[in-house]
Amino acid sequence: MEGPRSVGRLALFDLDDTLVDRGRGFARWAREFALSRGWGEREERWLLASDQESTGGRREFFGRVREEFGLAESADELWAGYRSRMPDLVVCPPETLNGLTALRRAGWRVGVVTNGAHDNQSAKIERTGIGAVVDGFCTSGELGIRKPDARVFRVAAERCGADLARGGWMVGDHPTDDIAGGRAAGLHTVWITHGRPRPAGTPAELEAADATEAIALLGRRS
Ligand SMILES: [Mg+2]
């Protein structure tokens, strides 16, 4: 394996469930949404379970919400309401923000690369304070291409003033989008476990319980 000096000092981070607690934010949204319609726990549980099962993107998810509950609004209207609210419901822990700041002070270029609608993802990045402590970010929504496509990582690196060809690190919780994608883009990877065993074939060099621990691991390679 290459030594840390040859890897370069670029660190890219996934957003949802890596830098911010997207799962907890969604649970807050589901509680609010159910309450605002006079619904109870059954409906809230349906929203949480459907979110877990959802693989087709948010428009499809809100199409299912609309159908299940016979809502008058269109799926697009429901999705727009969600995107305008979610940025206020996710949090980036202060220790993670401090870690990103320290990593940059140690000479690293730090960026965010995230799949999702641009308005939702960029507002999350700004309102959580992440935007103020990173060199750059990109979203799949603005580019029209998604992780694990290597081009997304290349754009993120460029926005950080770094060159993907010089290597670096990708930190994320998704085995395919973040870890396999990061590896295919020529990056070393840190898989965020959240206590999960590593799926077979996930090619991560390092594992960390959360982003704060991952930042500490990278900082030791400065
Ligand atoms: Mg994620």
C-alpha cells in the first residue's frame, strides 16, 4: 500500500448519515408531517419504514406517500415541502465541525460530495455550518450524475482546489456510492460503520464509527 505522503491531502466526505444525522432528521420530519395532518403513530411508523425501504428516490417515495394516504397534493409538491424543511432538521455535531476545521488547518483540502436534490443538500450544508468549514462541495442534483460515478468525485476535488489524480480519501457510510465509488475514482476510503459489520467486498482501507472518528484517523496521517 502507498504511504500517506503519496496519497495527497484531500479528504472528501459524504453528507447524509456521515457528516449529518440524516436518519434522525427524517424521523423529526416524519413526526412533524404526521402531527400536521392529525395523524398518529401508525402513519408515522409507515413513513419511517417506507423511508428505509425506499430505493427509487424521493419523488417515487412521495408518490407512495400520496397514494397510501390519499393526499390531494402532488408528489412534487410534497417533495418540495420536504426539501424546504429538512435542512432545519439535520445536525452536524460540533465535534465534527471542529474536526473538519482542524483538518484544514493541518493542510488538508476538505470537501463534501453528496447525492440528492441540490436545493435540499446545499441548504443542509449551509445551515449546519459545514459550508463555512470546507473548501467546496458538489451535489448530484446540480451535476445530473450521481455517486458512484467517478466524475462526481472529480468535480468535488476540483472545487476544493485539488486534483483527483493525486489521490486522497473518501469518507462515507454507503458501501457502493461512497466506498466502491471512491475507490474507483482513485481514492483511499474510510467506511463509516454506525456499528454495522462491513458488507463483504467493501474495499475500505479504514473503518470509523462516525465522521469525528474518521477525521481523527486522517489527522494522524497529516
Ligand atoms: Mg450517506
